[in-house]
Amino acid sequence: MEVKRRTARSLVAKLGSVSQQTRTEALCELRLISKHDSDSRPLIADAGAVPYLSETLYAATPLEQENAAATLLNLSISNRQTLMSTRGLLDALSHALRSPSSSPAAVQACAATLYSLLVVDVYRPIIGAKRDIVYALVDIVRNPHAPPRSIKDALKALFGISLYPLNRAAMVELGAVTALFSLAVKDGRVGIVDDATAVIAQIAGCEESGDAFRRVSGIGVLVDLLDPCTGSSPRAKENAVSALLNLVQCGGDKIAGDVREAGMGWYDGIAVVAESGSTKGKDKAIALLKLLDGGREPRFASNLGREYS
């Protein structure tokens, strides 16, 4: 272990070198070590690497920036507190996400680092308060040319941010609803649609979501996802149910009326989740059906195919 500690200190010291080649070589080694040797991660962090790595996210050379971003991601697995306590880290991640000169690999690693940090509950309000970060993540999602891995990691980070209820209104304000529904409608990749609807379900749980969903015909999209003919995954269907439940709970009778008017298939789609979904999905589907049907207990076998005026 002492050899690993000395190696970490030596490599971190080289990050302060005036020689770009020396810095780049040290970054490459730190990236590899932090990826493959979990024991070395805390040693690298304790040696003071995080401030250097954060500063390197502003680097003009793609290789340095990518290696720094990847190393931060590796360190975030077991050193989240060290990263979050480093002054300027979030600003550096935001810069890398927003900079036109950032490579796709650096953007993806920065988004993944944010998602890793957001695993910790207490960091969600801190990161969510950084509007530039939220906007940058939304911008990745709505960029038609963004690589799939960047989109998936941006969606995961947005999901982590949305788990803190007070972050949701800002996400709506910054255009998340439009970007997410566009992705859910236009992107045929199952994993991405699943992740997008997971974020939609969380954002639905705020008062501001009702009007935002109406502007993009969001309720109709969610009802369509419940239609067996659309071929959406079980997870997407459960996310749609969760989103509709949150919407109705926040918006009351007005939103409930919008759901009933969205199409004739809404009852059957929700009932299928209530009968064959996961335990959590079943509970939410039953709760939603009760809200939409005046508090009456649903009777699935006899109600499938039921019509509402």
C-alpha cells in the first residue's frame, strides 16, 4: 500500500509541472490506475489530485481534458465527499459540459460524474441549484447529434437532480419537459426512452408541470406509451403511469379530466400495469385508477375495454 501511496503522490505532483507532456503522461497513468485499482482511488484523492483535475477540465487540449474527466469519474465512485468539498469542481464540470471545444468523451464523463455524485441525497439540492449545470444537461438531451452514451448519462444525471422535489420547477423552466418528450417521441432506442420517461415521471411531481405538459401534448404521449400497439417497454409503461399519477396528484381534477379526454385506451393501459407490473408499478397504477374513477376500487377483469364519455 505504501508503494501505491508514493506512486499516487508522485503522479499528482507531476500534474503541477510546467511541461505539458509531463502533465499529460501523469494524467494518462492516473486515469488507468483509478480505473483498474480501487485501492488507489482514495490515495490519489488524498494526494490532492482533485483540484488539479478540476482545473484541467478548462484545458484547451482534448486529451488532457478527457483524461481529467475520466479520472474524476473513477474517483467519484469512492471519494464523493472529496470531490464535492473541492472548490470550483461543479463550475469546472459545468464548463466542460457547455464548452463547444469539449470532446464527446469528456462531456460523457462529466455527465456520468454528476450522476455518481447525485447518488448522495444531500448533494442533490446543491447540484440542482446550479442552473448552468441543469441547462447543460438539458441541452445534451435535446441535441440531435449528441452521442447515445452522452444522452444516457445526461438523463441519469437529470434523474438524480429531479429526485429532489424543489429542483423540479427549475427543470421545467429550463426546458426539460420539451426536450424529454421530444426524445421519448422521436428516439426509438428502448433504453433512452426508458430513461427519458423516468425523468418525466419525477418532473411531473410539481405544480409547474401541468402547463408545461399541456404545451407539448405530454398527457397524450404518456397515454400512447400505455397502448400495447406502441411497443413501449414495461419500464416505460410504468414510468408513464407514475408520471400521470404525479400529474393528477399535483394538478387535481383539471389534470384528471385531461387524462380522461386523452383517448379511449387510457383505462386498459393503466389496468395492464396494475395487473402485470412490478409491485411498485401495480401500486401506482391502482392509485391512479382510483383517482381517475372517483375513488372506486378498480375491477380489472370486468373493466378491461370499458369506455368513458
